[in-house]
Amino acid sequence: VYRARHTALGRTVAIKVMTQEGDERLLARFREEARAVARLQHPNIAQLFDTGTSDGRPYYSLEYADGGTLAAKWDGQPQ
């Protein structure tokens, strides 16, 4: 996941990119994940803005949530 600037929307977004070469099963799973996120609407869940392909790699862009990683927030404590 990368932090990026969505030029058309004029805002900071999170971009999730499938970085490894994927077979059809992995590509289908990535696409289904994007569809699942798109169906969710809750104040504590980042909204999906866009999906696509760049340089042959699928991606989707999400609402950016500043504040570090979950691992750092949890500090190794079970939730």
C-alpha cells in the first residue's frame, strides 16, 4: 500500500497495488477484495475511490487514513 496524490480528485489516497506477478486465482482474489471493500460503508472503514491497471499491475485507491501502521498502534498487544 502506497500513499499517493489522486490528481483528478485532488486529494491524498492510499493505493493498494498487486506487486507480484499473479496467476488468475490471485488476480480474481484481488478483484474480489476491491468489490468487497466497495460494498462496505462505515465511518471506520476506508472508502474505495477507484480501480484500474497501471503497467500491467492491478490497483485500487482508497481513502487515506493518516496515523501510522496498525502494528505500531497495537504495539504487539492482542486486540
